[in-house]
Amino acid sequence: MNNSTVHKLIIDTDPGIDDAMAIALACAHPQIELLGLTTVFGNVSVDLATRNALSILEQFGFADTPVATGAARPLVQKPLPHPDFVHGQDGMGNIELPAPEGKAQALDAADFIIEQANAHAGQISLVAVGPLTNIALALQRDPQLPLKLEKLVVMGGALDEPGNVSPVAEANFLGDPHAADKVFAVEWPATIVGLDVTHKVLLFDSDMDELQQRSAIYGDLLRRSSRFYIDFYSTTGAARDYPEPGCAMHDAAAVVCALHPEWFETVSGVVRVVEDGVAAGQLTMNRRGYRYLLDHWEGRPATSACVDLQVDAVKSCFINSLC
Ligand code: RIB
Ligand code: CA
């Protein structure tokens, strides 16, 4: 990416403490034009996600950036309980964000995505960091959508890495496995940024303290909200091998991937997301291109999924962009 390229981004999000980090990066990075946020249920209800999105943007000085409210529930399955033990009752580490002054757009999330894709044909990076319900609905309403985007980057899934909500499932894909499976049934310029790589990008207390010192606009909110998240990682043992208390930088890694795909190593193959049963939410990929006895992986395009990344480059892109 040359230094003059400006990437137009829409982030589909369920803020969410690590979502706020992704939003901060999109606001702060000089080569990102954040066209808007679309909200979805997941870490919190969609109404709270919308409230948080509006408030986070106002706190970051981006009150004019549109927010469009999306799906309140998955396409098919019963909604899962919101993980308030991970993100807090308010979704932002219980830091009591000020109530937003602004309001969401009249258009819903799927229509906002379609409207923006038509207005900026081929120029938008759609970064999805929550359950994929809005993306599936937008695709349903406009099957040409994949041709109108520059790229789709999805934070979700786990190929070789264990899941974080079951031994095989990652939270966003389990949040709406039917939507995830529908999204990957068609040809997008898509990249999956899953736990295989996001579990390698760790933010420690010392990093969040540094941000609070060095980032006048973003540091305080991210430091305060991340305490709850880091406590969760520490108490559940997810961070047992970390050198100090910390957390994984899931959603911001997807924004970095939209800007610097060259920092990510991918594998490609037809993917299916298991829709129900004990393995619901599992991301599976036919990495060998075999024709198996079971033909669930036939007749679909290949999708790229990240298996490694340049950790230092990704992490410093996040930290330095905010300071
Ligand atoms: O599994 C991590 C993902 O689930 C992140 O997007 C986090 O915000 C939660 O939505
Ligand atoms: Ca998220």
C-alpha cells in the first residue's frame, strides 16, 4: 500500500471493548476514511451496540460519522446470551460512556452498506467484526454487493486454533452460524481474520498505559474500558501464558488486515461454517481441494483465511496510529 492510498471503510460492529479499539484505529489512521459504522447484536444487544457506537465516535471527535442500526437477532438460531462477563453489562467494561447526543441513521445497516457500495463502487473495505447477520442480509437484498466492494475482511472463526466459545467455535461465527455460512457461499474479495492470528496479537496493561499517556484522544477510553476485558482474560486463564495481564487484539487486527494484507499469511479453500449441533460455529476449510465423499464443500468459491501475521508490524500499526 503506498502512503497516499486512502481506504474507505465501513465497520460492521458489536461494540464491544475490542471493537472500540478497531473504531479508534479507523478514526485515527491517516489513510482511512471511515464512511460509517453499522451495528449488530453480539457482545451486547443491537440497541446498546448502536448507543455505544454513537458515543464512542463522539468521544473520539467523529460525531458526524454515520451509524446505522442492524440486526437484533440471528437469521435462524435462538439468540445466545450477551457475554457481559467479557465486555461488561454496558459492553464497554462498565465505564459508563456518556449517553450519545446523536442518533442513528434512518436506513438500517444492510441498506446503509448497499447505499454506500453503490455510491463508492469498488472502493469500500467492509470490515465485519461481529456476527455476520447484516452482511448476509445485505447480500440477500443485493446479490451484486460482492462486485461493488473493494474487499470484505471478517474477524471470525478459527482454523487450527481452538475456539473461544467452544473447543471449535469463535464468538462471531457462533453468534450467527447460518449467516456466516451464507456469506461464504458466494465469491467475495474476502479474507477471514480468525483466532489463528488474532490470538497472536496481544495488548498488555503496559501497552494500554502507554496509550493512555501518549494518545490524547483515544487512550483514556481504551485504557479504562480494557481493564474489564484484561481481567476476564486473566481470571479465565486465557492469558495464563502471557508475560503480564493482557488481551487479544481481535477486531483492530481485521482493520490492519484491510490496510496491510501483505502482513498476513493466508491459506485458501472452500469454507463451510457448521450451522448447528455440537460443532455449531466451527469454520471448516477444504484446504486440499479434494472431492470428498461428503460434497458439502462442492460448488462454492474458495475463501482466504489468515494463518499467520507479522505480529510486531500489526501491533505497532495500532499503537502508533493512535499516538
Ligand atoms: O471472538 C472475538 C470476537 O467476538 C470479537 O469481535 C469480539 O468483539 C467479539 O465480538
Ligand atoms: Ca466484535
